[in-house]
Amino acid sequence: MAGTDGTQSPIAGGPVIILVGPQLGENIGMVARAMLNNGLTELRLVKPRDGWPNPAAEASAAGAIEVLEKARVFETTAEAIADLNHIFATTARTRDMTKRVAVPRRAAQEMRALDQAGQKIGILFGPEKAGLHNDDVVLSDTVISVPLNPAFSSLNLAQAVLLVAYEWFQQGTEVPDQELVLGGSELAPKAELVNFYERLESALIENGFLWPPEKRPNMIRNLRNIFQRAMLTQQEVNTLHGVVKSLRHGPRKQGGDDSGKSKDT
């Protein structure tokens, strides 16, 4: 359907769309079109298979060139979400991990509440063939699951983005009934969380907890999921860094104060 009207004021902002390992430039272009249909303009790409920029993307974007021109490329998912506070991951497969799950409409309501609270939001979409890897999903706070025909629930990449982006757009500026109370401290950016995870995991390896090595990846995912579900604030992460320091260096002397000291090793 044709529907471009240059006389209308553009709508921009909203969640960041993050494509992990996209394979075809044509799909990236169609994603850009779906995004701009719903007022989303920030696109991030993690290791696109055919490189970037990709002429095939522009050809299939149907005019959504501004999204493609501003697209940013990252080497890893962790780098792509580093400055974001809350991550939603789209997946159709059952995962061997405990995660909050929401249908797109409910997820969009939560996104609006987070956005109104000043939090930066990202939505992860996996490669066309296999979807997101568990190591990507574990970095998310909420999984978006689309209830479709269980015998045929496959969506292409642009369809998945369009479905989620449409629900975001339909929520308009309405704020859902629930209120996000942060107690004066904003949610920790993902870069801070990953930094904490890595320091904690390093300390646990030193102390012999993450043993045996062959079980370590699943143990690490389980630990990360525990903290992801907590929606940690920056101050809480700072406190947990103090816990890691205590694990490594033993009890502190009475009268000392490690609160708020976050990254010393």
C-alpha cells in the first residue's frame, strides 16, 4: 500500500532495533521500511554477513533511507546494547533458561512505561535461519513471544520487526497502569552489567565455584539470568561490585567503606 506523505511531520524515537547477524541486505532494507512505518529510526547491526553498507538494503527499503544511513555496526551483541538499560529479545524457540515472557502487546506497554521513565530500550532480532543464540538471549531482560499457529509460526525478519514495532506504535503516548519506580537511580546500562558479570565470573572461577569447566557456560547463563530479572539500578551494580571485591580480597577492616566503589580489581 502506498502511503508516503511528505507534508506530515515525521515521528521518531522509541526503541532501538538490533539485528544480530542479519544475512541478506534485502531483509535489512525491509526492516528499515517496517521501522519507519512505525516511527522507529535507530537501527543497529551486529556482524551483518554481507558487510555494510549494502546496496541491496537500499533497494528494498522503499524510501526508508534515513534509517539505513544512520545504522551503526557492531562486532558483538554486548557492544551493541552497551548504552541501553532494558533489552527485549524476540524468539520463537523454547529456551533452557528462566526469563520473563511477554506477548508483543504487553511488551509494548512495558516499553512505553520504560520510555516514559527515561530508560533506553533495545529489541534484539536474530539471524534469519536460526534466530538468536542463547548467549544473546541471556543478555535480555524480557523475551517477546508471538502467539501464532503452533504448526506454522515462522516469520521472516521484516515481519517480526513490523509486528513488534506496530504494537509499540499503537500504544501511542499512553502510559500503562503500572509505574516504574527507580528510587532515584536509573537502570544500569548494559555495559555496566556485562562488566559486573565478567568480574563476578572471574572471581567465581578463581574460587573454584564454576566447576567443572564443561558445565561453566550454562552456570554462567543461569547466574546472568538471575541478575537480569532483577532490573538492577546503577547504585545496585556499584554495591555488587563491592561484593565481588570482598570475594576476591576477603573481609575488609572495620570502619572502611566500599559502597559506591565499582570497578577496582
